[in-house]
Amino acid sequence: MTTRTLTILAGLAATFCAPSDATSPVEPPLQFRRFGGDSLCVTNGVVRTLADGVLTVESASSRAVVREVTAPKVEIRFRYLGPTEQSKPLASGEMRRQIGIKLRAQDTCNVLYAMWHIEPDSRLAVSVKRNPDKHAHAECGAHGYNNIKPWYSVALPPIRPGEQHTLRAALVGGEVTLMVDGKTAWGGTIGPGFLDFDGPVGFRTDNARFEFEFLAAAADPAIESHIPPGTLDRCEKSPGD
């Protein structure tokens, strides 16, 4: 592992980890808030909120975003229940089971994704779907995806039904870092021109059943939001991303 990689990983890990020394100038650990029910805009599939606030998904696909401004620092604590009763290919035609995070979702055509593939492969993948001037699924379909090459990643074992895991994702400047079960597992840089849009955080599932909690950190008041007016008030169904 290169010195550059170690340096960046240390800096990104500071966004998640508490300082060990009370006198350290490092900022305190993030406070995550759980979202569900009316705080979510479900744009695709069926997402149910149980009495204890846990979310469940059994539909072949689901998409949702938070209906307020947060930091692009998100955690999903999930239990994989197995494949859905019916499966359907992604818009690209690929058949895949997965769960993941929308770190920035302006609309169905412009999204920054951090996904955990479950089948047929088991790995983390970050991609930007960018379609300037297009904002509806009928306009962009599965076009505009750009896969981000990591400068750091680790191999992940297959996930079995019944297992519980945690996926954290953070966008800091142009750097994305992912943590799996408390350990850094992926790091990469989003190139110029791919982050010239803004939107709320959210999640996505495909062809897999889950019970999970969805959490996001509070927005930093020092960072101005550039989410387009009306985005958080608008909640429209879409065939997918």
C-alpha cells in the first residue's frame, strides 16, 4: 500500500472514528440519526417501516431518498434475508442482488452510488450516474453511468442469508470512503465534472430482501447546500435508476 493511500485512509477514517485523546483537536464523532416512515420519499418499490423503526424490503427493487438536507455520510445496518420471490434485471439488463447508498441524488438521472454487490459477485462498487439536463427515467434510462476506480479496496466474502452487516459511506470533498463492519474497505476519488450536482442521500436495493436501519449524519451548517429548490418537497414514483 502506498504512502499516499495510507495518508488518505487515515484522514477519511477520522470522519467516522472518535479521537482517542480528549485533548485532540480532531472533531468529535458523528451523530447519526435514523430515518424511516414519512421522513423518506420512496420512489420505487415497497419499503415498510416497522413499529421499532426498522425498515423492510421484499420487492424486487426499491429506491428512496431522505426528505431533508443531511451530510453525505450514511450508514446502513442490514440483515440479508435472501433473494426476492421474483427477480428482475437492472435497467442495463444485468441480473444482480445488491444493497447500497445514494450519497447524492438529485433525481433518477443524476446520482452518486455506493453499492454492495451480493450476487453474482461480492464486492463494493461506486459509480456516478450523470446526465446533465435530464431528470426523468424516460429521458436517461440506464445511460450515464461512470464507474469509479478505487485507489484502495479489499476483497469481501459472500453474504449468506441471515447474516448482519454494516455499510458506511462518506463523501468528503471529492473523496469517497466505504467502511464494512467497522473497517475501511474501499476508497476512491470522484473526478472533475462528475459532482456538479447536489441532492439528498438515500438507498437502493435490487432483487434481495432485507431488514435494515438507515442512518445519516446531520448537515454541517458551515457547508452550503446546493440542492435544487423543490427537490426535497417533490416525491414522484420512478421505474428505477
